[in-house]
Amino acid sequence: MKDISAPVVAIALILAAVFVPVGFIPGIVGRLYQQFAITIAISVMLSAFIALSLTPALCTLLLKPSKTDNSSGWAGRFFSRFKRLV
């Protein structure tokens, strides 16, 4: 997380800095781009929040090391031999 948090925050801030000013363009073109720009800026910030908070928590729940014996069954014996050869 230490290595990836700074780039995630930097990318989110850069994209927001690009799309937020687009939402303030005056005229008919500004009206067309306003909803798109604000939607993209909010979704980038939401994605950065999820990438920094919820995804690591989900990974710790799903990627637990298994405590099963690898030598049980024919597949376990095959992979144990394969690991020894490699």
C-alpha cells in the first residue's frame, strides 16, 4: 500500500484538475460538457477512495494463505513433485 497510494492519489487529483474546470465552460458547449465533466471528476475521486480503502480490506479477506496439506490426493502429490523439480 505504501508504494501504490501516492500514484493513486496523484492520478485522481490530476484527472479531477482536468475535468472540473471543463464543467465551468460558459455557453452552449459548457452545458453539454458540464454533466460529463462533473460525472467523470466524481467517479475518479470515488474510484480513488475505493482503491485506497475498500480494496485492500477485501484483499486481506480473500487472499488468506491456505492451511491445507498439499500432499493429499493425486493432484497434491503431482504438484508437490512439480514444485520440487522446478
